[in-house]
Amino acid sequence: MTEIELSDEMYTRPSRDEETTADADEDSPTASAPMGQTQTCPECEGTVTTRDNEDVCTSCGLVIEDDEIDRGPEWRAYNSKEQSEKSRVGSPTTVLMHDDGLSTNISWQMKDGYGNSLSGKKRQKMKRLRTWNRRFKTRDAKERNLRQALGEIQRMAAALNLPEDTQETAAVIYRRALSEDLLPGRSIEGISTASLYAAARTHGTPRTLDEFARVSRIEKDRFEKAYWYVNKELNLEIEPADPTSYLPRFVDNVEAAIENDPDSHANITNANELETVARDLVKAAQRANVTSGKAPTSIAAAAVYAASLLTNQQVTQRHVSEATDVTTVTIRNRYQELLEETDYCDI
DNA sequence: CATTCGTGAAGACGAAT
DNA sequence: ATTCGATTTCACGAATG
């Protein structure tokens, strides 16, 4: 019974611009119907009409102007029966577009449930109505669930400066978790956060668990458990994060931490040098195989501190710790062996 | 005084039995 | 499902400058 879900082809995101051109001419067989301002096509000198929000040549079909994103509903030819089109008008955001696409398939249902209130064979009809209703309700619950989750994913991604494709990956992961019924006891927040965390890691732009904890509405260990669970159940096979992917933000954060601490006489004179040296340290450590088993954030934080020593910049362990959410203890446990295992062993 | 360093206890996680 | 080993964190004090 689960085959009614067509939720797996959500990869069909490529821009609804072209499809509106495709079916726009179906309901207007004669080109004279919609009125547009008179222009001439640069290709064939034909007349240009404005349809929906595109300027199309009526003879050669060239689209003159199509920058505009169609955010309107598609109710153009359906005016005669104004039924149940309201659910199609969704918010214009891109991540929710998936959601919008899903909700359209409600329409086929009303023919059965709404049209005739009573008929001769009550029994069969009632039976059928009940099953339809049940399906409709579960679907509707999932729909709401998904809408809220995607909203949360979008909110957190914005707060963490994660790009849009990461959001879409997170949406795909969440959909899979939803379709495989992985949320019996888990919260929507937990799975949402876990999905985005996983997506950020697969895209090579990871954020730390603590960074997620600041923007998520639930505790860190809650969504950490959810992530672990989803990762296992969906076989996501996410590789450990590359410590170098943390370096730019960590260096920035250390700068900010020093900035916010005027009492200390710590100072960064060359942030670029700091980052490149730290990157060299991490790469050398990776070649020497001393990074496996250690937390990537620890390696990155230790590399930043070690690089500050090598470049004679005054950065304290405390500042690095505050900026990276790695303890000073861990920093000093790591940075020494980081220096030992690399060419920089002489301070 | 600020910073760094070292230590043992405790929690979490992966692997193995 | 419970142990074991490694890693990380916490809290504290000592050493260094």
C-alpha cells in the first residue's frame, strides 16, 4: 500500500520556467486570444505576445524575456470549476517547491469523496470512502510534517550560511527518513537537524555539532542521536569530515573571539598566513596518519593554535577553544603531536 | 596576573565478545 | 547486551613568563 508514495522522484527540480512555456499554448489554440503589447521578434519579424510572464514570438516560438520566475498558481484554464485550487498557492521559496509539487496530487481524490453524498450501494461506497479517507489523512499528516521540517531546515541553513543545494540534499534525506517510517519516537526537529547536518557533511561544508546546537530548537545529544540513527538506517555512508574544511571559519572565529576580548593582549597579525600554515599542518598530519580516530574539529583547532605559534602570532588556547568549541585540554593534547609528526617539529 | 601544562575522574562512542 | 579501549571533557592545581 505504500506504493502511492511518489515521493521518490523529487529530484525533478529543474526550474518550472520551461514547462510553463510547454503547456501554455495548449489552452490557447489560436494565438490571438491573449493580448500583449506589440513587439516584433528579432529572429523572424513575427508578432510577440506576452503570456503568463513570458514574451513569446507567435510564429517561431522564441522566448524574448523569461527572467521572471513564475510564482503564480496554474489555474488559468480551470476557471469554470473553481474547486480546491487553493492548496496549490504555496509560498514561493525554492525548498518548499518540492512540498508544493507533492501536494498537488490531492485533486484526484475529490471526485470520489465529494461529488455525490449518497447513492444506492451505501456499503461499498462507505467502505471505499473510509479507506480513501484514511489514506488521505495519513498523507495529509505527512504533508504537514514535511512542511514544518523543510521550514526548519531552511531556517537553520540560513543561520549557518549553508548554500541552497545543501538544503535540497537535506530535504532529500528527510524525505527518505519519512518514507521509511523512521520517525516513530523521534521529533521532527531532531530529524530535520540531523538531515541538514548530514547534508552539510556530504557537501564538504560541515558545521560542528555545537554550531547546530545554537540554531536548533532541541538539545545537541537529541539530534546527534537522530543523526546517528538516520545515518545507520539510510546507509548514508558519510565520511568523516575533513579538518581543513573547518579552518577558514575557525580562523575567522578566533579573530572574532580576540576582538570581543579587549582585556587580553592576544593579536592576529596575518590571518591568511595563519590559515595556510594550519592547512599545511593538517595535510602533513593526514599524510602521517595521525588524524584517524581523532575528532576532525580537534585537529583543526589544534592546527590553528600550532600555526599561531609557528607564525609568532599571539593567540591563546582559550581563544581557540572559545572559537571552535574544542577544549584547551584537547587542543594541547593534539597540537604537540601535530608539530611532532610534521616537518615543523622545531618550534 | 595571564597563560600554559599536567592529572585523574567521568561521559560517549566504536569494536569486540 | 555488556565489556574494553581510545578520545574528549571537566575541574583543579602547578609551573612559567
